Amino acid sequence: MSKQIKTDVEVAYKKRNKATVFWRGILIFPIAVFIGSFAINSNSGFAAGFIVIPALLALLFREVYPSYLLTFNHALLELQTRVVAYALLLTDDYPSIERNKDIAVTFPDIKGGKTLNRWLPLVKWFLAIPLIVVGLIYSVIALGMTFIAWIMTWSTGNYPKWAGKFVFATMRFWNRVNGYAFLLVSDKYPSFSL
């Protein structure tokens, strides 16, 4: 089993729904508001909506990652992944607030936090700064590719593979960074490569 978060998305390349692709920005609005409601209760910046501080304190003082926090953070990351995959045209399936078999996020087995270093969470956010900078560069490129892919998909009904691979890799990169720096489910430093 991997020591980092694993993300699987079944990307649809052929026979896309041109109408939903064209109106994707409007269609995503209700679920984006739902996701944003989690961030209202959180002042965590990049980790908006996730329960970070209690997980950090539990790891630091008790050497345990409470299962209810892990379950919530896992479910929220999976939901965000479904929304991002839909928004960035990787799939035509409207993001359900329940699990979807075509989009999965798998956390590493941390055995209740026993496999994690109890002191590392104090500096992970700082160590992740270079990853965040690189991730922002990847994100800008992915958004540019998505715009070009949006035009191509809307006009032809086929999503270009070159865009899908890069956008999906960027999404996987961000999930690994979140797992390391904010969700604290991995002590393995993520690679800078996609």
C-alpha cells in the first residue's frame, strides 16, 4: 500500500455532453456553494473545510489520529475531488455529495496515527511551501489547458487526452500535498513531479 494519498478518476474522453460542457461554470455553482459552506467554519487557508488543528493536537499529544476526524477529512477530500474533476471537465457526472465509484481517493493506512511521526506535523506546513509554489504553477497551466479543452470539447464532443492527463496529474499532486501538509495522513514528502 502507498504511503501517500492515491487518487483515481475515470476520465471521459469520447462522446461528451456538449451542453453540460458549455454551461459547466453555471452548473458547478450549487455544489461549489455546498463545498464553500465547509470553509466558512474554517480559517485554514489551503486546508479550508478540513479539520486540521484537532488532528494535529491529537497526533502531537496522544499519538493518535481520531477515526472520526480521519473519516470526515477523507470524505471532504473525496467530495472536493469529485467537484474539481467535474469543474475541470474530466467527467460529465454531476458531483454527488455521496461516494462515486468512478472517482476515489484512498488514504494510506496510518493505523490510527501510530505510523506517523508525532512531531513532524509542527513543520509540515512550512516544508510544503515549495510544493505549494510548484502546485500553483501546475494549476495555472492546468487552467489554461482546461480552457482550450473546454473549447475543443464543446465544439467536437471529445475531450483531448493531452489535457486530461495533465489536469488529472495536477489534481493528484494537490491531493498528495494536502495529505502531507494539512490532512497529516502521510509523513512521506510528496514528489515535485506530476
